[in-house]
Amino acid sequence: MEYSKIISVTGLGGLYELVASKADGAVVRSLEDNSTKFVASRVHNVSHLESIEVFTVKDNTNLADLFEAMKSNEEKIPDVKADGKELKTYFEKVYPDLDFDRVYASDMKKMIKWYNIL
């Protein structure tokens, strides 16, 4: 998958495909329901998925690398509504280098939600 066209938009849940960008914002398409909308740059910040990093005990890693580890691992992915302990147990098996002092349960839930969308 080409992560360079996939973005996260502050204030909006889920992931979006960047359709077009303008000086005052961007046109995005939701990966969940295919709806298209304009997001103004003065209201929302846009982050490309390939530029998002996750804290690890060594050097930070790209979120895309973590998704690849999730894909190649045979562990059952927990439900987004799972408790923090279950999420931590899963990520300890899938990507043991995560810095669990700085990667919170809410971050892990978002990673699982985004992985499921993709």
C-alpha cells in the first residue's frame, strides 16, 4: 500500500486519502465510507501516514513499519475496545521495542483502528 497518499486529519477520526491539496487546505476522501470533504488548513492539521513515528526504546520507528510487523505476525489482533493490559501484551509480542512509558493505550487503540481500516 502506498502510505504517502494516506493521511490523518486532526479533529476527524479515521484515515483519509489525499485527493488534492490547495493553499488553504485539502480535499480528502474517507477510507471508511468514501465520503469526500474539504479540510481547511487553518482549522485542521494533516499528517501523512508515512511521516508518523512511534516511540521505541531505541530509535523511533515509522508507523508503516509497525503495521508491517502486525501484518507479518500471527498473533490475533485485539479488539479496539480491549483494555490497556491486553493491548500492551499484544504489542509486546508484535513489536517488543515499543516504549510503553510513552506509547499509551489510546495510541495502541488508534494504531489497531487504523490498521483495520487499511
